[in-house]
Amino acid sequence: MLTTFSIQGIPFSHPGSWFGISPVVAENTHADDPHLVSHQTGMHAILRLEARDGDGRAAADVEATPARLRWEHPAGQIELAYESADTVRLRGTGLGLRIAAAAGTLTPFSGTYLYRDPRDRAFVFTAYETGRRYRVTVLGATSATGATSVTGAGAELLGAGERHLDLPAGGSWEVAIEEYATSRDPYRATVGFDDVVSRVTAAFDAYLEAVAPWRAAETPAAGLATYVLWSATVAPAGFLARPAVLMSKHWMDKVWSWDHCFNALALAAGDPALAWHQFHLPFDHQDPTGALPDSVTHSEVLHNFVKPPIHGWALARLRAEPGMSLTRPQLTDAYRRLSRWTTFWLTQRRAPGHVLPHYQHGNDSGWDNSTTFDAGRVLETADLAAFLITQLRELEALATELGDDAAAAGWHATAQEITTALVSQLWDGSHFVARDPYGGPARRSSSLLALMPIVLGADLPAEIHTALADRIKTHLTAYGLATEPVDSPHYAADGYWRGPIWAPSTVLIEDGLRRAGHTELADTVSERFRHLCEESGFAENFDAETGAGLRDRAYTWTAAAYLVLAADHRRRTVR
């Protein structure tokens, strides 16, 4: 069960907040001290929080629970807790604290500036990169000093170039740090620090009980997985008009247009409203052709690529969740959006005279550098056809439920047409191949991507899904499904989609295997991935041979995949 965790891997944050506390200040960059890191207008380290002992830095141990971050040192301790999504409280005993502008170039139009608010005992850091202010209000009786000023509490304005203030060691102190965009009234504490911690503890415990009521000793990472999702949730702002679970509050601080589906699935039982928002986030930015954006974040919507159409698969699973009681208007809206997304593939991504759709780039598949795309950039692939067939069948089911039998018949006919083409044009008798719609030979690939049609389950002919299951076994390591076999000449331990284990491929394949009747293999895939997360956390991906976490170490779709697989396992084993 969840006790403490290291912020070296998982940032300390709070639902609704656009900032977190973490030593990760940029991609693959760790600072010596925790920082307040903003995720508005990109990832920006704003304030450095340095524990002090006397006149120097204290090498304190830092650990967190969902409600409290703590620095521990022989000289004393510092604690931090979220009073609200935009305000943290800190208090110290024995240890001092230096609150400093994060390292970076200071120009008239960049960096973080510090000045004294003359209205009360507060200091304000202004960050040009975020357009927000970070006000530090001294709550205790102790004084705060600027770097070369006299007592900060008595200064109207800190001297030019001042970029930090100090809470002295040796006594006790308490401050509040607020993030805000416009002016606001002076801060007044209305609740004590211990009460702040108690409220957050109760809130997280209630959320954990809602999202993972099935957790047990055999699912020891359920609490931390839930925390990763809970703490990565941000309030509506910028281009995100709904509450959103970012992929991470490290540098992968966006919503990509297939990642969100797995977060929605993990939240469906415990927080169906938030799950429904996750499903719809990219659909809020569909273009006139029906295409989804590649990604959305606070200040950016990218339409440079699309992502694979797994949304019909995800919606079918969402609708099967008992907690997802959807109204007719919700179903109608989902049907309309999913129809436009499917029509994009049928009208914009099929070469003249071709039945099968194509990707224009590996990034469209979500498997950016998969060895499948060594054969070419524009390809008709079996995974794309299988996802689209699944989506067409969900549209058929929705149209029938909504009373549009003519539309249902149309979706059914198109699904049958693509299914026939998938088998007749891309199955060579033992492998699914990829081909350039504009000419050239069909190519085999050793990538796990070529086995993704297993998502069709028993809807594939038995000889095909059995052959796929046999080949899936060749990708299994002690930790899960390698995206490229470890004995492949193309395998790379940290090769992104050319070797490492990933959450989405694991969930999709496990589900397809189970629906095709290959339950023993599905159980093995699920068990190995769950154990991998329990040992190595929730990294973006994992070394297939050692199980070590790679890239961003606090990835929400990985946490979501763990929760989905763990919940399904518990439902099967506990009656």
C-alpha cells in the first residue's frame, strides 16, 4: 500500500494545480534541490527551494506522501503541503529555507524577478515565462531576509538583482506561496498547517477508495498509480477547456490523442465525470475534416500528426463500465464526434481506389520510430485497419442504440469491406505485412506493431489469431512485451518503439488475446506488466531486458494501464 515516494521520480502536486514540486526542471535534467515547476506555457522551473543549515545548504533527505512533502536533516525539518490548487504552505523547525528564482538568464523579458509587496509581509516573484506571480507571505514571527538587503520584512523594495529570500535556520517559521495571474488581496491563513495536511489526506484517501476499491496486498502499486493520476490533473485553462490529466507533470506535460483513452479507462469506475472529460479532450479540437490533433496542452494545439483510431475500442470499454451511466445526449455527442473522426480516415487517408487506410508517418501510429516504418513513411498497416474496424463496429452499435438503422447498416458494410481487405491484402499466410499505397512490395516487420490486429480478438479467423498469439510469445521477456524482439538486429534497449516495453501496446494486446480465447497468454502479459510497475514505477517505457524505467518517470498512461490490468485481474479472481 502507498506510504512514501521519492520526488526524484514522481512530482509532488495536487489536483487542479498547474505546478508541482520536483527536482526535475527540464527534460532529463535533475537539480540538487526541489523546485516549484510550472506547466503553463510549457515546463518552467520557477522557484528553487533550498534547505539551509546555518549559512549553507543542508543536504536533507526529501520524501513525500500524497498530502505532505518533507525535508529531513539532523538540524531539523521542513514540511510542505497544498492548501489549495494554487497555494502551498511550508513550515520549518531548525532548518532554514532559501526561496530563490530558478537558475536561468535574467533579462528585461525573461527570468524571475523578486520584489517586496509594501502592503503586508509578502515577497513576490514575477515569472515572465508563465505570466504569473508567486507571492511568499511570512506567517510566523520570524523575519525573512533578501540576499543583500537588511531585514526583508522592513524593506519596501529589495535591491536591484535580488533573486532570493531566506527563512533563517535555528528557529521555527511558516510561509505560504501562492500562484496567481492578476492582483489579489493579501493572503490570510484560515486553517492551520496540520489541518491542511489532514484535509488533503482525507481527500486522497476518498479518491483512492473510489478509483481502486479492489486494491489488496497483491496489487501493492494501486495507491501510487492512483496518486500519479490524481496529482497530474489540472484545472481547465488555456486550450484545455475541461479538467485534464496530463501525461506527466514532468516534461511530457501534454494530452496526446491516444494516451487520454487509457486514463479515461482507469478513472471510469471511480470518477466517471473526469473519465468522460478525458475521452473528449482531443475531440474539442477536431479540425474541419474530423482529424484529431496530435496533442493539446495549456498554450498549444498541434495538428502536425494524428494518432491511431483506438477511440472506438476505448469507448466500447468505457460504456461497459458499470459506473459510466451515459445519457442519450452524451451518447449522441460521442457518436457525432467519433463519426467525424472515422470519416477522416475513410475520406482523407485512403488512396484512390483503395479500401485500406494509411498512415502518413510513423508518428501517426503512436509508434513513432517502429521498425515497421523502415519500409517507408506512408504505409497501409494491419494495426490501423484493425483499429478502424473496431471503431466502425462501435459506431454501428451506437447508431443502433440511437435508432438510426440506416447509418448502422452503413458502418457495418464498411467494417466488413475493410475486414475483407485486411485479410486478403495484408495477410501473407503467416504474417501481417505493410505496404505503400502508391506502389512497391509489401514488407514484413519484426515490430510488435505488426501483431496489433489481435485487438480484433475472436473476430479474426482462428488460424490468424492463433498465429499472432504464437508470435506475441516471441516478444515476451521476464518483464513484458518488448516492442522489438530482443534478438532482433534492430533492437535497442532505450530505442523508444524499437525495443522497450510500453503500457498501451500491453493493454491492447492483453485485451485482444483474452477476447480471442488465449487467456493463459493474456494472464502472463498482465502479470508481468503489473509486476514491472510494482518494481520500477510508472515510467514512460521500460528496458525490456532489465525492467528499468526509461524517459519520463511519472507517466499517467502507465499508471492507468496498471490500474486497468490490476482491476480486471481482481475482478476475475475475486467473486
